[in-house]
Amino acid sequence: MSGANRQQVGELIERVLGDNDLEWEPGVDDGEYVVTLPGEKKLKTVASLTVGDNDLRTTAFVVRQPDENHLEFYKFLLRRNLRLPGLAYAIDSSGDVYVTGRVPHTAVDETYLDNLLGALLHAADEPFNDLLVLGFLTSMKKEWDWRVSRGESTRNLEAFKHLLA
């Protein structure tokens, strides 16, 4: 692909992000757009869209490495990989979970970007509470007990009250 195609993809990304009123800023890498996607279960998902010489690479943080129940946690993610459109869950060297994808410039148009942003948000946000329960339930119980014993707010754990109280 020529530099013009790379530039065109970047301009298209900026237009789509602007049209959808999404917060974004240039990333540290050349051609990188760091986008904040508002969530429901997860307050926000930060995604990186990086326009390379020939392709668009996508990465979004999902959750840190689980504390427990590793086998079930990763089996859950692998099963979900079967349903992701052009994306996949992956882990980094620390075991933190990301959702990633890569497509050639020729596949990138306005419809694709809209679908990509929706799929990224869905992949990071929709399973978030399930991932917390699978990988962090013991820590969440300790946090709940600590907060209750000190009269601290448990508001951000309310979705899990039925498992923690």
C-alpha cells in the first residue's frame, strides 16, 4: 500500500471517531489513535487503532491477569474467541488480557470501523463481570469485607453483592 492509502485510512479513522463523538488522542506510535469507548459493565475501554504501512492493528485492554481459577478463566475467553468477528482475545507477557485484530487497509471503510469499534467494546465490556467473578472472586470478597468492616462504600461492588455478602 502507498503512503496515500495509509493517510486515507488515518483520515477516515479521525472522521469516524469525530462523527461518533468518541474521545481520542494521538498515541505514542506513528499512526496510532487511542480511543476511549464508554462502557456499561466496565466504565471505559481504551483501544489503540494503529495504521501501519499495510494494515490497521487494533488492541484494547480487557482485564489484568486473573488471581485464581486460571483454567476456567482462559477457557471462557477461548470459547468467546469463536464468536468474535475478526478479533481475538490474547494475553501479554504479564498475563493481562487484551482483544486484538489486524486487517489490510483495503478492508477499512466507514462501516468496517463502526463495526470494529462496536465489536471491540462488546468484547471488552460484555464479559467483564463474568471475568471478574471467574478470576478475582476471592479478592472481591476480601475487598467487600474490608469495606463493610470500615463503613466504606461498596457501590462499585454492588453488581456482585449476591456473591459477596
